[in-house]
Amino acid sequence: DKWNALHLAQRLESKGHTMVELPQRINHLSLPTKSFREKVYEGKVVHDNDPVLSWAVNNAIMKMDPQENIMLDKAKSPQRIDPIAAVINAYARAMYHDTNHRVDLNNHFGSGNFSF
């Protein structure tokens, strides 16, 4: 998300990290949000009962446009939803990333190399 992130993005780029814009628009986030939700319902997402992520999920409210595109609605969510929004952003990045390499988010999150 590029909103107010220019300084951080420049610092990370100077350290060799690749910055990628992930538009926070319903037309960009609908497919990843629906796909992620489907994986959750299928039991294919494991979060080890993380209390912060559970709290954020319980706070999350979806918005839907007339074409039935969906995304999280930060404005209408009663409390913070940043952890689940970050997970969906990461999921979207993995979906849209142009590579033949499959990304297993469960392994990455459980690897000890990831934290909120």
C-alpha cells in the first residue's frame, strides 16, 4: 500500500528489497479475498489460533459492489483489521506474482521468518 509509504519504500529499496504496489481497490482485491475465504472454509489455512489474527478477523466487515466484488472495509469495521488485511494483501501478491514457483503461505507463516 503506497499511502504514506514513500519514505519506508525508499529505505527498503536502498537495502535491496523490491517494492511492489498492491492497489487497495475492490477490483484488485476481490478475487484474492474470495479465494482466501474459500481456502479458509476448506480448512486449507492454518493460523494456530493466533489471538491477534482472530481478533482482526472478527472485526472485519466486507463491502460488496453491484458486480458482487468484495473487499474488507476498514471504514466500517468497528476495530482494527490490519492483520487480516495484511494477510489478504500477501495472498493477493502471491496470486498475482508472475512466477512458476508456488508459494505456500502456511509454511512461510509458520517458518519463524514471519511475524505481525
